[in-house]
Amino acid sequence: MTEQEVVLITGTSRGIGHFLVEHFLQRGALVEGCARSPVDWELPGYTHHQVDVSNEGQVKAMLSAIQRRHGRLDIAINNAGIAAMNHALLTPGETASRILNINVLGSFLVCREAAKLMRRRNYGRIVNFSTIAVPLRLEGEALYAAAKSAVEMLTRILAREFAPFGITVNAIGPTPIATDLIRSVPREKLQHIIDTLAIRRFGTFADLAHVIDFFVHPASNYITGQVIYLGGGG
């Protein structure tokens, strides 16, 4: 069993998730992560799980493995998610199901199983991911924004349910960041989003890290049920 901070991050194969792995390792934490596929990299202090977060059995098995290895979990970051930018009339039902399952069900399952382990020490920090598409009501992202709206409500209610266990639950709503998630989005659409923000630039990994560090700090024990949008777009 370890006394080091133990962090679970979902969706770690690339982009934001991979950055957050490196960020928390630099902080001295032991990091457990997952993605639907294996990763082609290794980092000291990181353990990878091949998990579909919308699969209840796989999520339970991952948290059981974390319990056996460390006996604790301090932080859980629900980064895994998928997006699709399509007009509602052009969105297949299969795409709709995947967006809702991974973003909503996946977040719920990880929150639930993480909280079961966290409550043993009466301490925990959970951070969920929303999106600037929610307050901006972006056309072409009806299902993605709807799914993240559900994640926001999940965050607010779980914050109340988990508070007696010393667990805070908050969410961050990023602006577009140069990752694989937005690679296929036309540049003019991204620029339109940027132009609606108070701070008119793309977000960075460092911008995310500052907010997440605030949410997960031990001193942030009175901050829960909050959603912070980056760039002044809320």
C-alpha cells in the first residue's frame, strides 16, 4: 500500500488525457489511466488499463485493481469522451448512442466506482469534463452538448450525494484545444467559437491544468458542485 497520491485519469491514450498523466506524474503522484486501446508509450509511475468506460464490468474491474495495488484513490478525472459535429438531421442513431454512453454513462460509472474507494478514507476529488458547447449552444453539437449538460447535472447532484464522504465533485468546460477531438472540424467553425469568447484564443493544456489543480487541491474541500468554463464563454 502506498501513501503517495493516487490519481485515476480516463481517456489517456492521447491529447488532454496523456498531458494530464504527465502533469500528475510530475507532481509526484502514482497515476492509473485507461483508454479503449493500449498505449504505445510507458512512463514510470503510470499503469494503463484497456477499458471502455461505458462498460460497467470493465470499470469495476479497473477500480478493483487500483484498490488491490494501492488501497486508496485520491483523485479521479473523467476525461474520456467523444464528440461529433453534425446537424441533428444527419446524426445516425448509432453515433447518438455512443456519444451518450461514453460521455454520460461512462462518467457516471467512473464517479460511482471511484467514490466507493474514496469513501474508505473519507477523502476524494472528482473532476468531470463538460464543454463550452453547452453555454454557447453550438449548432452541430446537439447530442454532444446534451450529453455534457447531463454530465453537469450529474456533477451537481453527486456533489451533494458524495459530500458526507469528504468527496468533492466539480467540472471543467474547456474551449477548443488543438487535439485529435477537433482535428476534423473546419477552421472557420472553430474560429467562430473563439470569436464568441471573452478571451479570443484557443485553450491550452496549461489552462486546463490550472483549473484542475485548483479543484483537486486538499484545501479546496469547500468547493463542490461547480462548473468552470474557460475563456469567459460561460
